[in-house]
Amino acid sequence: MTTRTRSWWGWGNVEDALSAGENEALTARVSAVLPGADLSNHVAPDPRNLPVAASRVALPDALAGLASDDSVDRLAHSHGQAFRDVVRALRGELTDVPDLVVRPGCEADVVAVLEWASDAGVAVLPFGGGSSVVGGVEPRGCGDYPGVVSLDLGHLDLVLEVDDISRAARVQAGVFGPDLEEQLRPTELTLRHFPQSFEFSTVGGWLATRAGGHFASGYTHIDDLTESLRVVTPAGVSESRRLPGSGAGPSSDRLFLGSEGALGVITEAWLRLQARPRWRAAASVSFADYDAGVAATRAIAQSGLFPSNCRLLDPVEAFLNAGGVPATVLVLGFESADHPVEPWMSRALELCRDFGGDAPEGLRYTDAEAGAVGGSPIAAGDTWRSSFLRMPYQRDALAARSMIVETFETACTWSGFEQLRSGVVAAAEDALRQLGLVGVVSCRFSHVYPDGPAPYFGVYAAGTWGKTVQQWDEIKAAVSDALIANGGTITHHHAIGRDHRPWYDQQRPELFAQTLRASKRVLDPARILNPGVLVD
Ligand SMILES: Cc1cc2nc3c(=O)[nH]c(=O)nc-3n(C[C@H](O)[C@H](O)[C@H](O)COP(=O)(O)OP(=O)(O)OC[C@H]3O[C@@H](n4cnc5c(N)ncnc54)[C@H](O)[C@@H]3O)c2cc1C
């Protein structure tokens, strides 16, 4: 087995970073779109050479074995994986570093650490995989605290119990995606929750951020897969009852889902499982006209077919990430553990044809058990899927070459989509112009619902080395204003963290904000949990 080394500054494993050939192809591609861009490569510093202040706190003797004050460990826990995190790490500009990284070995350790921290007034930031893209794990704004601890749940990594009759599993919060699926393998069941960050994020992180998996419709949000939660708060432990549904008042799980470490530490959850899919069908549909592609996607979203993949790529997105010619492309997929899915795909293709959609390669289908494969290869669909997993590595390679490469996402109604898209694209282009930058803005749908899409935007621009974080922050502020002004949400599945707070505060009803503050007072009276996240 090949050993893998986690990158301290960027996405994933060092060994999986872009090869020389991939880097060359990528820079050639960018040069074609942005001629004249300075694409010189900048290399990350050795973290051992970065200045990190001495740790200000120590755990009591009984807990001391859980703590690390190693500077590289602390640096790796000082940031998430957004573009701005990666660039700041590349430049060695990480200023807010936790004093300790603490790794509880069991739930009792979590209780003890929170007790100690509440008494000492030390801030505690729960940490899963650290893949936050919204400043969720970064101790920014914790300057008034005498110390900051990053509480890494990575040692709570077991599937504790499986109820195969009800199809659910009791899972510890710190387990990473691949390890979870590996432990479930003997049951032949799966959680079937696959965010793009699957490999480097944890169950606790998914629950705390209300993560969205890569399936476009149906059960794809972790919320829908949650049967019950166990949460350690400074005020005690909250555990909900396992139920398939309940009308008994507001849901306590809904309070903790999306609480981003500010109300408690999720230690366990019962999660709903499914049979592993056997039948799959895929197709790629091209549209001459973007609006026709949107109309066809809406028809499919409202048809009750519930595709597993339904990604409408605009021409920029199709060109940059699917390797095709600039055209509107709908990447479609269906899958089932119970029945062949060609009829569903055929009906979806019929709906596409109603709007002028053309699937020249037809549909491809597989039956995993019979090993049967039919139809011709789907070039754009396949290319898109493999590039989906390489995207974060490409993002890092481009970030090191002074490019601004970042995404932001939202959701809106179908009736409001056109206004939202044009408002957001205009805001991004205007921000680029004001910064004197040349760039492009792309859009794809990550999820679709009967009442609206979740548009996922990308901004790609040639930035100025040393200024790209500041330049991105200006673009991000402009597009965030546009999202709120045009009726969207500040985030569909990336959470709020520290970066989205100003816009979340505008979006949520004031009475709900007061209710959250009251909950925080009850659950975390010393205000030690992830300060600045959700509430002040
Ligand atoms: C390349 C890339 C792709 C991504 N793709 C997706 C995607 O497809 N879908 C999606 O939804 N998101 C995506 N994200 C965002 C991110 O992966 C998710 O927010 C993920 O759920 C975070 O999980 P994590 O374990 O890394 O949590 P962390 O980043 O460690 O933490 C995230 C937040 O949750 C809190 N937290 C973590 N664990 C716990 C716990 N046990 N109890 C209480 N609070 C806790 C932290 O304090 C923090 O506020 C992506 C990010 C990157 C960098």
C-alpha cells in the first residue's frame, strides 16, 4: 500500500497533487483563456520555519496526554480549505493559531475538556477534517480569550452499531468518509453521502455544517440521513430518540444540525443507511441555448424522476471542467439498488428533447451484479466526474500561480433564478473590472429541487501574487451582497462560519437570531464554543 502524506497547507495528499504533466496542461489551458497571465509557481514554505507563538495554556495533568503543542500540528489546525486559506498558508501568513490541538479518545474526554475550558474561559473550536471553506475552524476573532484549543475529533472514528432491520448505524463523529464506508462494507449498506470533500471530511463536520452530498436530488443532505444525535455541551449531554419521523414539537436535532460547533460537540449519530446501488444510467445532453437547458432541468426537477445527477453546466463551466467545447451541457444520472433505471433516463431524455436538448452519445447503463454495460461512452459526463475529484488539487496548483480560483454557492426559486444569476454574474464581473483583473465567471447546478436550483458559481481570474486574498475578499463581498439582494441564500451547503456571518445576519429573521442567542446562553454559558460563529 502506498503511504499518503496529508498536505499541511492545501487539499488532500501530497502524493496526489498535480503531476508535472498535469500542471503543464493546466497552465496551457489557462494561458489560452487568459493570455499574458503571470503563472509563475510559488512553493509553500516549510512549516517548521514559520513563526508560531508559544502555547499559552496547558491541560490539567489528567488530560495532558490528549494535547499537542507541536507548531506544525497547530498550524495545520489554524485554517480550513477555502482558496483564502490555501493562499495564506502558501504565503506563510497564518496569524491565528490555536494554542493546543486536543484529541479526545472517548466522549468522557470531551466532557472533561469542555468542563476545564468553561472554568478557564478557554475557547474550544471543534475540528473534524478541517475542510471548512468558511473560516469555521480558524480561531479568527478569539483574541480576547486567554487561550484557544482546537478539539480534533479524529480519534472517535468507529461505527459502533448497525441496525440492519431499520437500516441505520450508530457512528462516532470523527470518522472520515472512506473509513465510514469501509466499516459499513460487511453490511452491504451505505450512507450514500458523498460531498466532494468526502475523503477528507468527517461525519461530525457533515452534521455540524448540514453538508450536501453530490447527488442532485432525493436523499443527498446529511439532515435527511440523520435519525438521532448525541451532543456534548458545556451544560450537559443531549441525546435524541431514534425515530423515523416525529411531530413532537420543534426537532432538537434541527437545533444541532448546522450548529457549526457553537452549541455543542456532536459525538455520535444514528444515520440512515441504504442498499448499495446496482443499476446505473448516465447521459450527457447539449443545448444550443442556456435558457432552454434551464427549462429542461426544471422540467426534470419537477417530474418526480429524482435523478442522482442533474448538473447543468453553463458554457464556461463545460469548457473549463468537462473538457468540452463551450456549450450548455446537462450531465444526467440515475441509480437504484432495486430496479433498472433506463426507463427513468429515457423519460428524462424525452423531457430534454422537448427543449431542443440533444444527447448524441445516447444513454449508457450498467448493472453492477450482472457486469452488464450498454450504450456508448458518455464523454462529457465521464470527464466531468473525474475532473470533479481533481478540482481541489487543480485549485491549489492555480492558487500557487497567482490565479484567483474560488467557488460560491446558493439556492433560489426557479422563478427568481434568472434575476439572481444575472445579478450575481454582473456583480462578479463588475468587481473584477474595478480590481483591474481579467477573469471569467461560471455557473453549474449542484442540486435541483422542484421549486428551485442550487446554483454553484466559479470565479477564475489572473490575480496579483501577494494580493489574491484581498482581491478575492472584494469579489466575495460583492457577490454575497448580490446573492442576498436577489433573494438567494448566502449558502446552500457550505455553512456560515466566520466568512458568511455578515450576510447570514441579514438573511435570518431577527427573532430567530434572539432564539439562537438564548440557546447559546443555556448550552454554553461561558461562551467557549467556536466564538463568533452563528452568534456573538
Ligand atoms: C474541495 C472541497 C469540496 C467540498 N465539497 C463539499 C460538498 O460537496 N458538500 C458540502 O456540503 N461541503 C463541501 N465542502 C465543505 C466542507 O467539506 C464541509 O463543510 C464538511 O461538512 C466539513 O466537514 P469537516 O469534517 O471537514 O469539518 P471541519 O471543517 O473540521 O468543521 C466544519 C465546522 O463544523 C464544526 N465541527 C466539526 N466537527 C464537529 C463536531 N463533531 N461537533 C460539532 N461541531 C463540529 C467545526 O467547528 C466547524 O465549524 C467542501 C470543501 C472543500 C475544501
